[in-house]
Amino acid sequence: MAMKENKLDENVDGDYYVDDDCIGCGLCVSSAPDNFKMRDDDNTAYVFKQPENENEKHACESALDECPVEAIGNDG
């Protein structure tokens, strides 16, 4: 389970975030490319844009559900 107090600094403010448990697998970027990016070092992902419509929200929820280490959180 992702913990807000451990979220990565690169995340934009909002409901969705990635915490420091991220292993950089890239699954969230594949599931929700409009909202997640890999850091330049490719070690972790982060939320660069919060979802702005139902399609993006669904994609973010899919990424959250699929994350193998539960590093994605939703405080909404």
C-alpha cells in the first residue's frame, strides 16, 4: 500500500502519486501514459499530470491496481 508521506518529490500535487516503493517496472507508464512518466534515470515513475477526464482516471486506477509493489496511491 502506497504511503503519502513517502511519495516521490517529482509527483504533481493531487490525488494520485507514486511513493518510494516504486521499482521502475514501467507498467504504470504503459497503462496511463498521459499521467505517469519515468524519471530520467529510469529507476522510478511519477505522476506528471493528474487525470483530467474519466478515461485518464480509469487508466490511473488500472495502473494502481496493476502495480506489482503497490507504489501508487490515490488519496481522492
